[in-house]
Amino acid sequence: MLFKIILFGPLIGALIAGLFGRRIGHKVSQIVTTGFLILSALLSWYAFVKVGFGHETFEINLFRWIDVGGFSANWALRIDTLTAVMLVVVNSVSALVHIYSWGYMKDDPGKSRFFSYLSYFTFAMLVLVTSNNFIQLFFGWEGVGVASYLLIGFWYKKPSANAAAIKAFVTNRVGDVGLALGIFTIYLVFGSVSFDTVFAHVGDKKDLVLPFLGMEFSAMELIAGLLFIGAMGKSAQFVLHVWLPDAMEGPTPVSALIHAATMVTAGVFLVCRAAPIYDAAPVVAGFITVLGAFTAFFAATIGLVQNDIKRVIAYSTCSQLGYMFFAAGLGAYNAAMFHLFTHAFFKALLFLCAGSVIHALHHEQDMRKMGGTFQLIPLTYILMIVGTLALTGVGIPGTSIGFAGFFSKDAIIEAAYAAGAGGHNAPAVFAFWAGLIAAGMTSFYSWRLIFMTFHGRYRGDPENLKHAHEAPNSMLIPLVLLGVGAVLAGGLLYSKFMGADMAAFWNGAFSGGEAHVADTAHGESAGGHHDFPTWVLWAPFVVTLSGFVLAYMMYIWRDGVVKRVNGKGGMLYNFLLNKWYIDELYEATILRATRWLGDVFWKIGDVKIIDGLGPNGFAAMAMVGGRKLSKFQSGYIFQYALIMLVGVAVLVGYVAMKAGG
């Protein structure tokens, strides 16, 4: 019953607010949806302790879902530590976002609809993470896509919001085709879509070869690659990342939910859930490592120069997801999930703090028009710094002192170094250096955001500054709770995720126990203790400190912000400001070709061929013939009599000619 309430509580709230919102009113809709989410969140923490600390793994069969021919799939809940971690992440962040939205969306006329969408979004993600088979996972996967479309385009009267929603939906459909093909291939190979059945027989199919696109591939490599295409779309990895920054068109609470707990975490979860498949597909695993590391670097470079406060944090999400993926590609699934867990707290905190700034400055999002606000919104300022310290991974190497991101991010970098030791694993070596450089850039753009937003002289509309004020309690309470998580989540749970207790904690959640988890230098683990060189332990700290110092010198020293705002950037600056021109490249190639193909089908196929032969062809000829024949229908009796007489005469003449012949 516990897990049924966790899963279906948000759905009940979504249905009540969505179907009866106008009748029961906004206030009741908010109370119902928020109440169910708080209940689900509290029960999720209880389940986390019960499953993770109690080392329980089980399934709950709800009902028969699909039973056609030889194919069957029940709707069942797979409960293990991996599920429990995701339940805590999804429901905790969603509950706080619901509470925060009471203040942020206070004056919006569509509050009932908004809260219904939020709760539905949560339910779809819960379906995804509690699945016990790939079809059920795909159901939740698509549900998350629909919810993101509805929420990104919530302010549907804004053309930019509609365009962003469509962009997210279409981009994710590209990835979803790969996921669907991967599931089809799984059924072809294993005759089942159940996780237990598939994972138990991966070893039996290692040598199986399948034809695809005129070539032959290892079945496991093909399945792993197709599944990862879906993960790339949902988790915004390079090439399919373009939707993520535009998703900022939705209300800020939506951005926090998408970037911290739902949607983008789905791809990382999928790879970790399918760990046995990726362990049997070393080529794809290496590709994931390289692509994840490159995404971490690529997104960080763009974050260096963005001026929209939400877009800076959005590119930070894209970069941090890259860390999670390259950890998973290296087989350090526990490190990937640990960073996903800590990231949820500090990334939700950063987004909601940004929302507090935007709320205070009357919806201003351009950091070039901010500055000098820390005295007006002091609590937001302090919590934004807490989130920044957690994101940049500030801590003392070799100790248990540090913010949440220190434990999880450093664990990933150390895992990459360990995997690449000796230089035999080129993807791991690349990931280590890319992750280290990205950490330095993360520090720079994070402190740049702090300095441009809160320090120096105010550069915006003076009227906005006159009315600036701290957010209401409904917005501040979630910020404080997330701040506690950003400080404590890493240190308190390190031994469970990464340290001495990790084997018992995960309890085979990656279907392989100790072989599928990585240990690091922060503490002893069941798998041993790596002796990392001192420079490896201190390198993340050094690059993080360097990023802070550089940001301070450029944006605080001698009124640096004003100089940067008034100055002109060079070629590299414009290259990064325009996001490596990836959108322009898509426009010049895929989009232009698609529009051309659409014009061909429209102007030639539809207008000239279909309409030309149909409505404008045979139909037009029939209409013209009908008009001419209609002239014989004059309505005068003498004309009809004459025609009949002529007809009889012709008939008699014809008969006479035949008789005479």
C-alpha cells in the first residue's frame, strides 16, 4: 500500500485539479495537489530508509496490462535501492516546487491547470522509475515528454513559449525513436521485456550478431546504442541538447523540476537501470564516456558567457549531466547516481533562488541589468551562495568536510582517473581531463552569476529596484530545505553511495553488486581503497579556486562588471555566446532540408498532383460538364416536347435504315 500511495497520490491530485479546478477553485486545487506530493515525499524517505538501509528488493504486481499472443507484460513496481533513490529525488523536489509555486504563481490566472500539470509530470516520472519492464518504462517516458510540452508551453499566448515547447517535444521524439527500436530489439533477442528476464540472460547473448541498416552488429552493442539514443534526447546530451536552454520559457518552478528531478534525469536512470546491458557493450560504454565528457566540457564553455540567469543554470545542468553519463559509461553507476542525488538538491536550489531574484526584480532575467541586490534579498543571496558552493564542489580533499557536490563530483573525477590509470583506457583519460577543465569553468560561470546578480552597482531599471523585496515564506521555506540538502546530502550519505557500506546499500541494484560500483579516495569501501596521487585529490579544488579568483578579478575588481557589460566580445566570445552555432547549423541543414521537403509534398504532391487531379482536375471537369448539361434543363414544356420529338424521329429513322438494309 505504501508504494501505491507514493505512485498514485500525485495522479489523484492532478486529476482533481485538472478536471474540477474551475469548480473547486485555485486554492483547493493547490491544497490537494501539494498535499498529495508532500505525503508522497514523506513516504518516499521512509521507503528509502526501508529499502536502502534495510537492503530490501522486491516487486509489487498491480494488474495484468498486456497479454497478446505470446507477449505479456504486467503493470508491476520494481522496488530496489535505485528506485528508492529516484523516489526521494523526484517527490522531494516536486513537493518543494509545489510549495514554492504558491508564492511564485500567486497572480497567475491558470494556477489550477499549472498545479495539475506539475503533479502529472511527477506521476509520469514515478511510473518511469518504478517500472519492472521496458514497455512500462516507455509509457512513463512518453508521459514525461507530454508533461514537459504542457509545462514549457504553459504560457501558450507567448509565441516563444510555444516554439520552445514544440522544440523540446520534437527533439525528444528523435531520441524516443531510438528507445523504441531498442525495446523492439530487446524483445526480438530475449523474447521478453521484463528487466529480470532480460538482465539474467545478457551473458547468453553476448556473441549474438544482428543485421541492422545493411551491416552486422553485436546484439548487445546494438541494444545499448539504441537505448542510449533515447537517453541522449531526454538528458540533453550533445547533438540532442538544443531543447534544454529553450525550456526556460516555462515558469521557473518548471525549470527547477525539469532540471533537478524529472525529465533530464530519466536518461541517466535508464543507463544505470540497464547496467548489465552496458557492461556487455564496451564499445557503446566507451562512446557514452566520451560523449558525456564532451557534453560536460561543451555546455560549460557556453555557460561562461550567457547573460540570462536561468540559461546559465540550464547549461550547468547540461554539463553536470555529462558528468553523470561519463561515470555510467565507466561502469561507476553508483557515482553517477550519487551525483544525480546531490545535484537534485543544489540545482533545484539554484533555479528557485533565480526565481526569487526574478520575482524581486519584476521578472527581469538579464544579469546585465542586475547588481547590488544582496542587501535587498539577503536570504536569497546566502542560499544562492550555498547552492554555488555545492555545485562547484567546494570541500577539503581527503576529508569528510565539504558541500554535497564535493563528494559526488570528485568521486566521478577520481573514478575516471582510476579507470584511465596506465593510459590503456583512452575514453577514461579523456573524461578525467575534460571533467577537470569543466570543473574550473563551472566555478567561473557560477561565481560570475553571483557577482553580476548581487554585487557591484545596480544596472537595471531604477523602478524595479525601488520595489525589490525578499520572497514570501512559501518561496523561502523550500529554499532553506534545499539549502540543507545542498550542504549535508553528500557527507551524510557518502558511505552508503560510495563508501564502506555501498555494496550492502545498493544490494545488487545494478544486477552485479560490487563489480558495478566504484570506490574513491574519500573512504574505505567494500571493494578496497585506491591510492590516488595527491595531485589528483587536489586538482578539482585547485581548478575550482582558480575559477573563483578569475571571476572575481574580471567582475568585481575595479568595477569589472560594468567593463564587461559595456565592452565588446571577440570572435571566441561570440562563438560561445551563440552556443557554438549549433542551432544555426541545424537551421542550415536539417531544418532547411525538412522545410524544402515539406514544400515539395505541399506544392507539388498536394497542390499539383492531388488537388490538380482531384478537386482541380476530374472534379473540375465534371463540374464544367454538369454546368453545360444543366442548360438542357430549362423548365419549358415545349422544349422538352421538341427534344422528345427529335429523339423519336432519330430512333424511327435508325430503325427504318436497319429494316431497309
